[in-house]
Amino acid sequence: MKKNSWDSLKRKLKQIAKKTKPYSFAERLEKLKEVWMGWVNNYRLASILAKLKSLDEWLRNRLRYCIWSRTYGRKNLSGNVKT
């Protein structure tokens, strides 16, 4: 597998997982699934299990940050918003 294809996948996933994108969480997961499954099906014969595991961990952290920023984002921490 070429480094360029790996970087391309990571860029695509990063674009979808940006917290500033106005996707609902379900939409975001669906778009990620489409890209992920297409890429995995394309490279399924290569031995990429370790790389996919590290990418999965990275992606989960990005999604966790998206959830956190929507729930406890800057507006909620500034003290200006009443709850």
C-alpha cells in the first residue's frame, strides 16, 4: 500500500470528522462508514490490520471530541449561557 493512498484516506476521514461540519452524529457516522468500507473493500487483501486499528483509535478520538464540543463547547464553558 502506498503512503499517498493512506494519507488520502486520512484526509477524507478528517474532513468528515471535523467538529465544524454541520452534520448530525448519525449523518457523520454514515458518511464515515461509506468512506471506510469502500477503502477497506479496495485494500482487503493487503495486510493492514495494525494500520486500521491505529486509524480506528484516532478516528474515535476525533468523534469523541465532536461530541464533547457540542455538549460542553466554548459557549457552555464561558459562563455567559444560562442553563
